[in-house]
Amino acid sequence: MVGVKECSVPDTPEETRGSLTKYFRDPRTGLILITEPLAKTVEDTILELSEAPVPVILLIPDRNGTTGAYDAVLRELIRKAVGIEINI
């Protein structure tokens, strides 16, 4: 079952960071979906927030398809977790 209580469409990287932080701090949030192009503008924030196990931040393609941003974020998370860089 999925329950979506709130959605935001930020216009700037600052608004995106604010929304991510707000949702991240809400204990009811278990999953944050963000499009790859939007995530690319705040990659540093996503990497920082992703150090916590919950909520999970999941990058999804937009209507134009994938940009490969998810691969870059995943590689960095793996590098931080295990100390080596891998090719995905």
C-alpha cells in the first residue's frame, strides 16, 4: 500500500533542498521520489541525506527518460559505504 500525503514541484535548487529537508525530517516519510534532472541540481544534498537508512531517496526518470544520474549517486553511496568505487 502506498499513501501520498504531499507533493511539491520546486522551481529552484534552493526550493528543492528545502523540500527534501522537510520531507526527510518528517517521521511519517519512508520514501522520497525525485526526478533525475531535479536531483542533479542538488546531488550534494541527496548524498548527505542518503547516509541515513530512512527515508529512502529514489531517483526516477522524467518524461524524457533517464539521464544516468541515479548511477552516479549509487556509485558514490557504495563508495562511501564500502570504501571502493565500482562500475555499475
